[in-house]
Amino acid sequence: MAWYDEDSWATAAFAPKGSTIAITFLLAVLLPILLHQFIYRKATPTTLPSFLLIGPSGAGKTAFLTLTERKVVAQTHTSTAPLAVELLLPEGHTPQSSHYRSPGDPAYERSRQFQLNDTPGHGKLRHFATTQLANPTNVRGIIFVVDAAAVAEEAGLNETAEYLHDVLLALQKRYTGATSSKGPKEIPVLVAANKMDLFTALPPHLVAQQLEKAISEVRKSRAKGLKDSGPALGGEDDSLDEDREWLGEGGEGSFEFAQMEEVGTTVTVQGGNVIGGDGVDVKSWYEWIAAQL
């Protein structure tokens, strides 16, 4: 039977029959819906993008998390355990991925959601942060909160620099130890200089300079410790050079945050204050978070 015969399938498909019209109507209506559901499920992330809150004790990490969650300033206490909270980017800040979306689009609201992981800053509890740095699943960025007034003093500066050195070194190891040629996804770092409302607080550019100088000293002192321990352990200088863990460009000269760009880490220093007499000012921190979403 030829395709043009009266009883052929082609004639039945294009004939003005009720069943043909019904099937065509159902296909026209249901096919776009099914495709939308399939694409939506594939495109919608199963887990929220997360940011790690890291920094010394008393810098203001938990206060920033509480402010973002409750939209009001609240009294906090020193954290002794990690805390993960699902949050919404505040109004007035548009995620980088949604600049061309309408605020009424459901996808726009989903793009504003993220998770903030607060980690204890006490020296004995920093393993919570280092564990997450070893395998940063779905981490869009690290917010390293520092006390801008504390880094003006030697003790506070040294503690902050040592911790930040270890965080940046962990990110560097993650990049240099990658097995694929493309390397791991970049994880930017925001150094959130908190308590800028205090009279003794350093401005952001001085916070950056002081931290760079202090990290250079941390790197130098640790290198000296390796050299001193080499002869005592019967090691050779060549083996020490191979095992030495340098942060930045070969460990020589002064350290600068710009050197971290070579290992997929951009370091940005922004000032702000979570609790202050002049009111809250963390707009630049939210803008940085929005740029990563």
C-alpha cells in the first residue's frame, strides 16, 4: 500500500479527523511542558552555593552571619562548633548570574539563595575550617573576617597573618595538586576588615599592607625552622628545598596577595562593620558575595 492511498498512515495523519486533531493538540500542549520540566531539573542545582566564614576569634564572623540571617544586629558569643545557615542575599544586591532576569522570575529568587558556613576561630578548633578547605565542595568563596583594630597591634596581626597564611597555603596546595590539566575551580577570598567604626581600626589598604608584611615574616620564620631542623634530623638541603611549602612566588622576596592569582585565588580586601555606633556597613561584603553567585 502506497503512502498516498486512502488507508495509508500518511493520509490518516493529515486527514481532518477528530482523533488526529486531538493527538496533535495534546502534543502541542504537553511537549513544551515535558521539555521544560526536564531542562528545569537538569539546570536547577541540587545544593546551594556556599561560602566559608573563617577568621580569628572575636573578629565578628558569627555576628555577620546573624545579621544576614535576621536582618538585625544581635549579641553573639564565641563559637565552639561550626554552623551552616541557608540565607538569602539582601534586597538591593543582584547576583552576577541574574543581572538580566526579572525580579519576578522564580529563577531570580533561587539565585539569591546561598549557604554560609561559620567556623570557630579558636586555635584549637580551626580543624573545622581546614577540613572543609581540604575538600571545598560547591564553595563559591571564602570570607576571612579580621578585626581591623586588632591588626594594628603586633599580637593581633601575627595571629591573623598566621591563620590567613595557612588558609592561602591550603588553597595553593589544592591548585598545584590538581590532577587535571584544567585545574580546580577558582575560589576567591574576601578579607573582610571588620570594626572599621573603631578609632584604632586601620583602613582597608593598610590592613592589606600589614597582612602582606606579616605573612612574609611567617613564611620566612617557617623556612628558617625547616633549615634549622634539617641538620638535626640528618636531612640534606636539597631534600629540604623539595619539601618546603612556599606560599606565593617561590617564597623569595615580599609576599603580595596578587601572587595568589597564579594559583586560582583572587584576594580582595574590603572594609566594613557589623556592630557599630554609626550603624551597620557591610554593603561591600554583600556586593562581593553577589558577584560570586
